[in-house]
Amino acid sequence: MGESVESVIGEVPIIMRLNVGSERLSLLFTNSRMIVARVGKRGAGSTASLPLWAVLSGGIEGLFKWRKEKAKEKAATVLTPERILASDKDNFPVPYDHIVSVELTITETGRTGIMILTRDDKFTFSTGLSFEKVSELFRDKIGTRLSIKRNQG
């Protein structure tokens, strides 16, 4: 009777580097857990070694995926946490008490590096969202398990 309804209270759009390409994800913060939700993949075209080819192939690939990804992003903002988890087999929850530590790295490029160590896994992401916003969301949920590192390179 005294249980509160779980709802999404914050979101951090993230990129996870893969062997080939990258994957766009969202870290969705609720009052009881974090949800890692898949937004879309980028293939080798978006990481091509030749700058012109990268621009052309990444741009073309982006045009085809843009609508699908935007629809997923919009759905994530109106769906309940349970529906978000059910919307893609690769989405998964991480209870806050399973998080051992989080390290945020402030880079000179303006991106924020995120390393999350859980009881079972280690995840490495980056985000263009402001460092202040990212650190505030994590600090509110995991407190002293958050550490901050400044990249000197």
C-alpha cells in the first residue's frame, strides 16, 4: 500500500564503442534502478578511416536509421520502465544496490566517460550530456560509490 510507482526520473544518452561501429543507448534512471535501453547501432560506415567516406557513409546510414531511432527515443520517454524493458530483448535493468562503483571521466573534448562496475559486469560508455547533469543523476542514486577523474590527455 505504501509502495511508490516506479517512473523514469532522468535519462543519459550514451554511446558504447563496439569492435566495429558503435551502439547508441540510453541510461534511464528510475527511483529504484537504472535501465540500459537500446536506441540503435552504427556500423563500420560511421567509423570509416577516410574522413570523406566517413561523412558520406555515416550520413547515409544515419538517414535510414534516424526515423527508427527517434521513434524509440520518443517511446522511451512515455513508456513505463516495465514496457521499456519489454520493448527490446537487449534492454536490461541494473538495480542501484548492484552497482559497485561508477567512475566519471571529464575529457578535454567535452564528452563524459562513464565506467560502471556492477556485481557481474563492467560497462564503458561516453556521453555528450553535460558532466554536471550526469554526475547529479549518479550522485543522487549511488552516493559515495561515484568517483570523478579528470583526463589529463
